[in-house]
Amino acid sequence: MPAYLNVAQILISLTIILVILAQVKEGGGGLFGSAQSTIRTRRGLEKTLFQFTIVLSGVFLGVSLLSLSGWLG
């Protein structure tokens, strides 16, 4: 597998982690926070970060498939 794909995967994964951590609220409503389930609309920066997370996940999946196809053949 080419080294640039390894570097790309590491950089994308670190960026995904940072974007997810930026989405966590200060009030404890993150992954292991409160058990409240409130339905609300994402707006502004929160919506942009959410969409950016989805795009980064797709890019990470694409790079992973590229590196896998290069590894197989």
C-alpha cells in the first residue's frame, strides 16, 4: 500500500476525531453524557460540523477502499 494513503488515513481520522469532539456540548450531552433525549434542529456551526463529519467519513471510507484495492492487486 502506498505510504501517502497511510498518511491520508491518519490525517483524516485525526480530523474526524477533532470534529466530533468539537460537537460535544459543554453541558454533558455528549457520547456518555446525560440520558435526555431532546429533538431539536441543528443550526449554524453545529449543522456545518455535522455535515463535515459525514463528508469526512465518506472520504475516509473511499481512501480505505483505495488502499485495500491497491493491497489486493
